[in-house]
Amino acid sequence: MKPEGFKDARLRKPLIRPMKGLEIDYTLHGLFIFIWELIIMHMADALISPAVGGTMWAAAAGAAAYSMKKIRDDMDEKRIPLMGVMGAFVFAAQMINFSIPGTGSSGHIGGGILLSVLLGPYAAMLTMASVLLIQALFFADGGLLAYGCNVFNLGVLTCFIAYPLVYRIFIRKGYSVKRIFTASIFSAVAGLQLGAFSVVLETLFSGKTELPFGTFVMLMQPIHLAVGIVEGLVTAAVVSFLWKARPEIIAMGDSGQVPGSMPMKRILIGFAAAAVITGGILSWFASSDPDGLEWSVAKLSGRDTLAVSYGIHRVFSEFQSRIAIMPDYSFRDSERMKKQNTDPGKEQWPAANGAASAAGLIGGFATIALAVLLGLLFSILKRIKKRTSS
């Protein structure tokens, strides 16, 4: 998810003036670049107010608590390892950007529908929240203040609205290749459309945008159609393959229970291997187009990050920069060298990038470890519930 924007864009107003808040370029090219920054690279802290950030943190926490309760009461604990390896796979898949023809931009799949199909909506929401947390803490991808917004936009809306109200409706008469493709494409597009509209509201309520509401909506919704279609096709391909090869996996996502005859070890190894290959090798083939945030801010102010020098935004930004072990999925030394290198002719594709491979593996293992911790927490909660009820 590293959209570059139009190279011939004529931007007149600075994207950010730290002491006066956010200002937006009103040219069409500038609007396009700003919109890509919002959804495709997760929301940054500078785009929302502390009030909106706190509210969305509360909403995300409520959704996570409700999901944990449902999993504790209804889900087989044997599915916890599957949450980990599926989270690792989605983390790795999100590293592979695909180019958007004619724009100089790129995007990547979100993975919320795929997780919902294979894990059920509650486990999927927690898995997506885990992936986003690892991205924010370890790789500084997505702001900490904006973490609740990102969980809501990419997790809650997809798992609790797009999946049950779109995917399940198309698949209600049973599975077939045609129904899987139709359900996957429509639900993926719906999830992105909801997320795009949610971003419009979050930035509007934060007072950080001077974009007219109607114009912003009309620009946001069509732009995410292409990404939604690609994600739908990828989701459909994976689900169709699993439905033909291991239909019990799809049934497990519907019921929340692991059949006793299911070879979980093979399934876990298969998804873990897919995550390793995707994050460790296929990430080399990701689009090399820079994201709109780095491109526009560097062109206008000479900085490649959103800079804020006041209040809680600065506190979160400094904390995140200190704890991130691989900012922007790169080693710190290589990141500094990247900022000093302004020659675009040195970019190679595919790039045998050791940092990207390391980030994919570290992120995958961290996601699995977080799932294991969740599993331990579920076990403790179940024991407490049994003791209190007996």
C-alpha cells in the first residue's frame, strides 16, 4: 500500500502545517493523493483529533471485548492456533502491494472477509486487531492514536457488517464456485466502501479537513472500487481452493467448532508455510511505488512523514518511533539511507529485500505469539467462569 500519486501533480498548498492543523490541496491531483493516504496506508495520528481517536479506541475495545466473550462461550479452543497462522498469512499478504494502473499508486488486500470466512466474524475481528497492533507497534504502520479508527474501519465494518450482511446473503443457498466469487467480490467492495465513508466521517468530525463533504465522498468511494475488486478476486480464489480441497475448513468457519477428524496439524503447517513464503519471498515482488503520504509531504516540505510538534499527537508519535523495531518495514540504518537516496533510477523490481523478508517473518511470528497469548487468556476466563458457576 504505497501509492505514489500523479508525478505531474501541481500541488499549491502544504498538506500539513504543524501549528495550524491540516490543510488540503484543492487540485484534483492533490485530493487524489490525500485520499490514498487515508485508507490505503491506514490512518495516521495527525489526521484525527484526540476526541475522535479516543472515541474510536472505545468502540474498538468494545467490539474486541464482545468478540472475546463470544469466542470464550462458543468457539473451540483448537481454533486459536488457526487464528495465529491466518493472522500471520494476512500480515504477509498486506505487505504485497499491487499497482493501480494509470495512477502510479498501489494497494493491498485487507483480509477481513477472508478471515471471517475461515474463522468466523468474532475470531476474525480479533485477528485483524492483532495484525494492526503488530503493524503499529513493530513497524510504525498506522498511528497509535488512530489505532481504534483502523480497527473499526478494517475490522469491525468488514467482519460485523460486510461479512454477515453481504457475503452470507450470497452464500445462503450453499457453496459453489460462482456463489463464492460473487459473495467475495461484493463483500470486499462493500467493506472498502464502508471503510472509505467511515474515514470521511472521522476526519470531518476531527476538524482536520477543509474538503466539502459531498465532494470528498464522491472521490473516496470510486477510488476504492479497484482495490475492492482485486481483494474480492483474491479472497474468492483462496476460498474456492479450500472449499474444493478441504471443505471442512469452510464449515468450521460457519460453525465455530473444529471437527474431530480434521487434520489441524497439516492445515496449520500449510498456512504457516504460505505466510513464510508470502512474507519472506513474494514480498520482493511488491510494487515499489511510494505511498502518497511520503511522496506528497516530501515534495512539499522536504519531510517524508507527517510531523506534529504539539500535544498528544507528538507524544504518540515519539513513543511509536522509539518502540518500532523496523519502521516502514526496513532496518533503521537502511531507512536512513533510503531517505538520503533521492535517485529513483536505483529502484529494482523484483527487489531481493532482506529487510522485507525479515519484517514478514517477524510480523508473522509476532502475530502467532499474540494469538497464543489470547488463547491463554481465553483458557483463564473459561476456568474462572466454571469456578463461579459451580
